[in-house]
Amino acid sequence: MLNRLKKHWKVNNKKLFLIFCTFAITGILTAWLSKEVTDWLFLEKYGLAWWSSKILVLFFGYQFIILMVGFTFGMFSFFWKYEKKILKRFGLIKQQTPKKNIRPIKIAIFASGTGSNAQKIINHFKESTKVTIALIVCNNPKAGVLNIALNENIPVLIIEKNKFLETGYVEEIKNYGISLIILAGFLWKLPTRLVHAFQNKIINIHPALLPAFGGKGMYGSAVHSAVIAAKEKESGISIHYVDEKYDHGKIIFQAKCNVDENETPESLALKIHQLEHEYYPQIIEKLVGEINS
């Protein structure tokens, strides 16, 4: 049940706990407030006026309190989304006329390995009407991400290095109607022709806090080993636009994790993967919203 709720609400364990806390505290505060209001008004218990005031407090007070408690726990946007639905049903907020003829943004995912980030992104947008994962681009015919593409019925473009460097496969990618390219563990440097064709429409995730520990050869365990060797106290992820240089484009988002004294590249990799899986789909969704707006 908890896993179904996390998937439905698109939240992690921490946020799910905060949601439950908000519901519990709101219920207690609303019950207390309804009693105080009816006592303050000196209403005859169980009379019509008593029931009317109690129902008003329980309904309208609950809506206000849940937003306040949600704000305290950093979950205001989550609860406000659902409150807006209630307010629209009662005509207190004007229904927005849906935009017509808006086609979903088509995304291409570039990957070279197992595709764990690709799978998380695909899962995140499965029910979306705004996004379609329209293509998987891979440079490794034996990569695990190809099995994901097969299982998810997503077209695949396997690329060859010389042609990639020469043409960037720009025409082939455009033929799929791609608007946004997401790099998810893709190990080749993108050619200038591809970068220019999709200017500010190519996003990468790097397993360190750029500008530190970036550049040629800095991927996978090499990054984590370098972070540990430098005795850093923190590492993390950087989501950034792609330009002509390795790990150089404008940073969109970063998230951090602690590096323990006994950290190993393997244990740090697990922490980084958790951050990647949690935040990468969310940031992509935010960027898609900006494209659509």
C-alpha cells in the first residue's frame, strides 16, 4: 500500500512520512478548533446551530489548517495542488480552459550502460500527457538499456562513432520529433553539430558537485575515487546543460550527500544513485513545464 501511495503521489519515503504527519496533525487541530468555536459561541449542544458551526469549521477550517501544517513541513505545494481541486469544484477558483492542440514533448534518452536512470525517467513519465519518451540512443549494442527499451516498446537508435562525430545523427534524431535530449550515463562526448542543433535542449547529470571533479575521463567510479582521495566531506549530483566542453554547461540543479570517513567508491556510488533517481526525473519535468509555458 505504501509503495502504491509513493508511486501515485510521486514522493519518496521522507515526503510520504511528512504527508502522513500533516494529515494527523491537521485532524487533531481541526477537532480542537471546532470544539473551541462551538464553546465560544455558547451554542446548545447538538442543536442545529451547533451542528452547522461544527460542520463549517470542520470543512473550511480543515482546508486552511492542512495548508498551514503542510507549509511547516515543507509540503505546501503538494497539498495546495489538491486544495485547488476542491476549490474549483465549489467554484471558488475559476477553472482554467485547457490549452488546445498541445502536443507532448518528445524526449530522447542517450545511455551507454544498464540504464537505471533511464528506467526511472521512463517510469516517471508513463502516465504523463505532456511527455513522451520517444527514442533511446545507445552506442553499445550490448547495453542493458536496450532491454529496457524493448520492454517499454521504445524505438532504439544504435549509433556508430565515426558517423556520430561527423553528423551527430542530427537528421535521424529530428525525424523522431525530439525536442529534448537527456543524457543518462552516456559516455561519448557530443559533437558540436549535435550540440548546436539542440542548443539548450540537451541535459546531463554528473555524479559530483561541478565544477569540481568534472572533465574528460571523470565518470563512474573514477569520480567517486577522486572525491574520496581528495578527502571531501560532501559529494552529490549536478544536472546541467550540455555545451561543447566536458561537464561545462550551465548548472541547473545540485543535490548533496555526506562522504563518510570510511567511504568507498562503491558505497558513495549508492548514495549518488539515490540522488540521481530521486531528482533527475523531477528536474526534467520542471524543464518540460518551462518549454510548454
